Amino acid sequence: MKAVYERPRVLKDVATHYCPGCTHGIAHRILAEVIDELGIQGNTVGVASVGCSVFAYNYIDVDFQQAAHGRAPAVATGIKRVVPDTIVFTYQGDGDLASIGAAEVLHAAVRGENITVIFINNAIYGMTGGQMAPTTLEGMRTTTTPLGRQPAIQGYPLRVSELLATVDGAAYIARCSLHNAANIAKAKASIKKAFETQIQKKGFSLVELLSSCPTNWGVPPLEALKWIEEKMIPVFPLGEFKVKEGDAR
Amino acid sequence: MKMSATNHSVNSGVKILAEVVLMKGNEAVAEAAIRAGCRYFFGYPITPQNEIPEYMARRLPEVGGVYVQAESEVAAINMVYGAGGAGGRVLISSSSPGISLMQEGISYLCGSEIPCVIVNMMRGGPGLGGIQPSQSDYFQATKGGGHGDYRLIVYGPSSIQEMVDIMFRAFAVAEKYRNPVMILGDGMLGQMMEPVSFPDETPPPDPRSKPWATTGNRGGKSRLLSSIILDPEGLDAHNWRLQEKYRRAEKEEVMWDMEKADDAEWFLVAYGTMARVCRAAMTMARSEGIKVGLIRPITLWPFPKQAFEAVLPRAKGFLCVEMSTGQMVEDVRLSVEGRAPVYFYGRTGGAVPVPKGVLKRIRDMVSGKTPSITDYYDRVAGGERK
Ligand SMILES: Cc1ncc(C[n+]2csc(CCOP(=O)(O)OP(=O)(O)O)c2C)c(N)n1
Ligand code: SF4
Ligand SMILES: [Mg+2]
């Protein structure tokens, strides 16, 4: 009998600590599938960030460094500069990447650092219990915006992919969503493109994944997926924002 | 290595090249790092250490190395974390405000046990302070600065030659303990020129030769460099294991120098630039018949308590001189443990105590006129500084 669906080799055979219905697990799975398909497991180094995915190394079986909050792109830069033939990726949440680590990710792109960033946008600080993130939607209630995010007081959600696409050093920037099977398949294709961008030494690549946090959004998992589709996508449109064609730098 | 009372060279046993060149401290530090096998440098401009990144930007590409100008010292120290964790021999340098920004990263480096060498060419603080030499980051370097129970191994060289020699030792010690090592210089040492000769070159290590370095698992067991341990028992065990390392460093890495100690009754205690000033003051005092010696800590952590034990039976008093309001003096008092009087003289902000000023304090100490440390602060507040 031919297996049509199995655990990617890179994904460890352990239970994760993620909440039921959280899409961090889906992101891990498609990332692992891409690493398998590209055959780069033995030559890849991951950088885990500070957020719910802090223990990503417990699930993805490659060499890993655990970075301080927001600093993963700087850590990845250091790794890549020492072993440039190694594939280096970071896995970061929106608090980590878009708030405390905004400078690090921007300047990694500015340098055209040849690394891949997997960016989980769930519009909230998951790990610390649901505080406002830079990506929190207008009117969205969080534990630190009890009345909903009010632009006059807390400003507007930050569109990271659009911002980074303006940077010349960025070679591949895409935003995908994990709310249904068709979009998960697209997300996987984008992650693969991002890694291929790195393998071809074209420069900085980032895939933003709209992701759910049923626990801190306070909704059941299925409703959370619907919420991504109905509320998040209008603010964070999907698509490729930068695709650098042609040869390596 | 334990230093004997007369052993001045930190590099005995290493063949010294005959060639002597005149070099600025900052440039000599950079060249020494390259010759010690360093191939990675991550920097951010700040006076008075700019010649180090500038030299590295020029020289590293010539030897197949990498220089990256980071977007901040925060990013720079985290690049060091990544590069050191991937097995590279890495240097980073800055001056006081920049070193403050690195404290989080330094704590992570210690927690994840990643080696590197950090140079701080100290300037006056707090805040933006000034750009003139200072020694006011002693607490930050030796007592923490970042969060958690960690230690840096800290060297306080007092000449350009010694900075060069210590650079070789610093990389070896950092890798021996898998811990960051700091060279605590000051703006004076960075900016002045002195003749210097370089030890034989050490080749850079192959990153893949380090079994713990994250370079891709090559089909073997995946490696992890991390400082997060949520289980209290696990973190407690990790901390005590780090302490074992630090205790070992206290046994094996302490270095100091003593001058004119054999017949001395009174002792100056100073490191770095201040030790040079004290040496001149010591000569002046001796010409007046005052038997003064100099204890010069070379490792600031681990602090050379042993040096004090050796002279305590005949010491009438210790005068600690610093370019700060009194930081190392606390370690001197801890070493002396009340068995002899400890006095202090210091200036800050780039105002450097001069030999005449130190001589005056030596005379006061000998004649019993030096105030206790508590009274000293009152007198300084009253305007008596020079
Ligand atoms: C310097 C620092 N500040 C704050 C924290 C606390 N902290 C841990 S996770 C986190 C937010 C993570 O949110 P996000 O990056 O969006 O990841 P998520 O949990 O949502 O996946 C914060 C603020 C920290 N660990 N370090
Ligand atoms: S808190 Fe949110 S982001 Fe974190 S694991 Fe739970 S659902 Fe996922
Ligand atoms: Mg988040």
C-alpha cells in the first residue's frame, strides 16, 4: 500500500505544547515538509524566537539557536556569515518581529541578508496572555486594549510584508494564510520559494502567515479560522509583494 | 595562570616576533584579534573605539573574514551570539553606552554558553557622559550588568603590549570555558600609541570542528544552543553547573602583578591606565623614603584576592586609585576583610588622577591624614578633588 500522507521526517514524533486549534502546528508541518522536499535537513540551522514558538526546536529536527526576544534576524545573520553554505531560517511571532525586533528584521532585509524568515502574524501576543501586538486590528479587544484598539490612542496595524517589500535587499516577500486547505497549500509553496530564494543566494526572504490564536482571541478554533478570513485578510491582503527575478546577487 | 610577584609578561612561553611596531591601542587590539584567529567582527560606531571597527572593516576581508556594521549594539551582540554559536571566533567592541545596550545579549551568551571576546574602551558616564577615558564600568563588567547569575572573565590590561598579549589569551579562555570574555580598556589605552610586537599567529578554528556548534547536523543528532529552561530544578542545576565553571576560572585564570612589593608597607591598588599613573606616584613616594608597592589586578574577575593575602601580614594600608567614584575598591575591601585600612582616591568623567595627586594621598595615608572611605566622599563633595 502506498502512503499518501505521513509525518515529515524533519517533524519529531512528539506532542506539541500548542493550544488545540492553534495554527503554529500547521506552520511547523508545512515548514518541515519543505525542508524534507528540498533535502536540506542536515544543512539547516533554525533560529527560534520568543513567543509561543519558543520551543520550535522540540518539534523541528535541525540544529537550532534560541534567540533573545526580537533578535532572531541578527542571530541568523551571525550564523549565516560564519557558515554561508548553511540554510538559515528564523521563526518569529508578530510581537517578536514587528515590535521589539522591528529594527533587526528591517536591517536584515536592508543588508539583503541571505536568510529566510517565517513570520507568524496572529494579531496578538500569544505567549504572554493576549496583549496588543503591532498587528492587532482596529477595534480588536486584547488584555491591554480592553475597549478595543483605538487608532487615536494605539495607532493602526502594521503591514510588515508591504513595508519590507520596499527594501531593495528583500528578494522574496509573500503573505499567506493558514485558515483553510487551499491557502495552506499556497503557504507551503511560498515557503518553498523563500527557501529556494536563499539557496539561489538571491537575498532576504520572508513569508508572513496569517495565523490563529483561539485561546487569546477567546473564540473556538473553527470560528478563529473564519475570523482570519473575514477580519484579517481585508487588513492584511494575501499575495507576493516582492519576487526578485534573475540571477543571484 | 597564577602570576608570581615578579612575572610581568602574560605571554611567557609564547614566542615573540622580533618586529616591533608603533601602533595606536585600538588598532593593535584589532590586529591582535586577527592574529589570534578571529575572523568575525560585528560593530557599531562609538567614540573612543572607532579605530577598532574601521581597522576590522579594512583588514578582515584581506584574511577571508567578515565585518558587519550592525544597526545597533543590540543587533551586533546578537550577531555575535549567532556567529559564536556557529563556531566562529568572534570579536565585538564598543564603549560604555554601547556596552550597556549589549547587556541582554551578554546574559544570553553566558546562558547558552557561547564564547566570544568583548572589548570595552570605557568612557565617562552615566548616560551619554563624555568621550574621555574612564573606569566607571567596573561594576557592570565584573558584577553582572545583564540579568541572571553569570560571570564574565574580565581583563584590565595597562599597556598596549599587554592588551595584545591578553587578546590571544582571551580567545583561548573564552573557548576553554565557552563563556564571553571582556577586555576592559579605557579611552586612553585605545587612543595612545606605544611600541608593540605580536605573538605568532594562531590559525582560525574550523567552525565545524566544534561538536556543539550549530552548523547543520549533517544527518547526526541536532544541536541546540538555548538559555530557556522552564523547569525550576533544571534551571537550578544549569546555574550550579555554570558556577562550577566560574569556580574553576577562579582557580585557573587569576592574574595580577606586583611591583616593589618585597619591602613595601603601603600599597597602591590600581588597574589599566590608573596603574601607570600609580607607578609614577610610587617612584616619587619612594624617593621620599616611603615604602610603597603596587598591586595591579590583571583579571578583574576573577579578582586576585591572593595578592592581598601575600602582603597582608606587613601591610599598613591600601590605597585604591580609580577613574571612578570607587568601584574596584569594594573588591579590595572584600579581599582585605578589615585586616588593614583601605583608602580610596578617584576622579571621573575623563579627569584622570595625576601622579602628584596620588602622591599627596600616599603622604596623607602614611601620616594618618587620609580620611576613611566614608569621610572621603564628604571631602570630595566639599571640592577637594585634584
Ligand atoms: C526582552 C523581553 N521582553 C518581553 C518578554 C516577554 N514576552 C515573551 S513572549 C512575548 C510576546 C510574543 O508574542 P509574539 O511574538 O506575537 O508570539 P506568539 O506568542 O503570539 O506566537 C513577550 C512580550 C521577553 N521574553 N523578553
Ligand atoms: S496562546 Fe495562541 S498562539 Fe499560543 S499556542 Fe495558544 S493558540 Fe497558539
Ligand atoms: Mg503573536
